[in-house]
Amino acid sequence: MLKCYNDFIDMIIELSFMPWRNWLIVFIFLVGLTILIKVIILYRRLRLKQNTSWLDRETIKKEWQKIESLLETGQGANYKLAILEADKLLDEVLKQMGFGGSSLAERLKLASAKFTRLRQVWPAHKIRNLLVHEVNYHLNFSEAKRSIKIFKKCLRELGAL
């Protein structure tokens, strides 16, 4: 790494002795490179949005309606089931979109790089983990509703709902 740093410093020193025409060429190159990078980023965003066009939104909407109806029952066991199902649905959508990883947590980390709002789902996912791993964890209605709202927001961000 030190060699790369020294090479970089040497290149900067060499550039400082160049005539103004060469500086103009370097400037034009850097502007062109910046434009190319922006075009590549835009292309990747558009391609990713196109990747969601094949998602079966009708099936996802039906599943989501089932999840929301579980919340409306007023039973604590159904609150838990709603969160588990919402978490599972988010995981399936991320899998269908091609995000790798062996768990939802890994897929969320990968997807969060492209969809920054997905970082908001971590508290809801942690509640899901508490429901699965903590037998005595008590989930109240407001906490369940807040978590479901977060899952819904994330699914909309992904273009699934």
C-alpha cells in the first residue's frame, strides 16, 4: 500500500511541472470520467427498477392484506404472526430481486447500499428475532403496528407494493 501511495505522490509531483495544456487535458479527462461514472450509476438504478417489474405484485398485495388483517384481529398471537409473515415477505422480495446472502440480515445489508431507506427496517427485524428467540417476549399492539408500518414502507421502497 505504501508503494501505491508513493507512486501517487510521484505522479502528482510530475503533474505539477507540466505545461498548462497538459493540465487542460487532465482536467477534461477528469470531467469525462465523472460524467461516465454518473451515467453508470444512473444506468444501474434504472436497471434495478426494471428488475422489479417482474415481481408478482398482485400476490404480494394479497399477502400484505393478510398481514394487515392479522393486526386487525386484536389478538396478541396474530400480532406476532403478522410480524413474522411481513419479515418473511420482505425476505422473499429481496431474494426475487437477486440479492444474495444466506439470511435476511445479509440481504438487507446488500440491499441497503442501493436502497438507503431499508436501514429503517432493522428495528422491526430485531423485533421479529426477539419473537422467534425469546419465549417470554411480550408484543403489544402499538409496537406491532409500528413494525408492520416499517415493513410496508420498505416494501414500497423496493417497488413491491
